[in-house]
Amino acid sequence: MWMGVNIVTVRGVIDRQVAAYNNQDIEAFIACYADDATIIQTDGSVLAVGREQIRAIYAGLFEQSPDLRAEIRNRIEVGPIVMDEEFVTGLVFPGLPPEVHGAVVYRVDDGLIQEVHLYG
């Protein structure tokens, strides 16, 4: 516990989300997110709000990128916040390079991802 936050639960939901991403399992992936979760891009713009928008974006990504894989190279955990350094390969999506080295910052509450910030 860290200030009332169960770190194991926080880490667990992020690990499940990464595994679902790597398996391109959209249902398991979406199950890690709160109904009103938000994904924010590097420039501060909102990529998606809510499970249905997240599903639409990532289902398309999974479909177009059969070799998609995220490797977590480093992780920092502070209470409900997890920051992963990721190296993503196998991307096939308009406007994205085939490989991305970046950071993803997650905020978890009540065992679900509430907010994601993408950097890279």
C-alpha cells in the first residue's frame, strides 16, 4: 500500500493491458479501461475518450498490425501512476512509423486505467 493505493492492483492492470496489446485481444485490452478513460497524445490533444472510442482506434490498429508488440524497457511506479518506457514494433497504421520508442504514463483508479498520456 502507498497512501491507500494498492500498488499490486495498479501494476496488475497495466501488465494485463500490455499483454492484451501484445496479443491483440481487443476485449481484454478494453476491459482494463474505465468507461470514461481518456487517452492524450504528446501534443496534449485527446486521442480518445471512453471505451468505445478506445475500442475503435485500437481494434483498427490490431487489425492492421498483426506483428504489433510493445516491449517494456523500464517502469516507474508511484502510487496510482505508472510510467513505462516502451519500444513498439510492428506498427502498420497511417501516420505512424513502423517502430516507436516512447513513454506511456497511466493513472489507475479503482483497478482500471483512467487516463493515459502518450509521449514519443
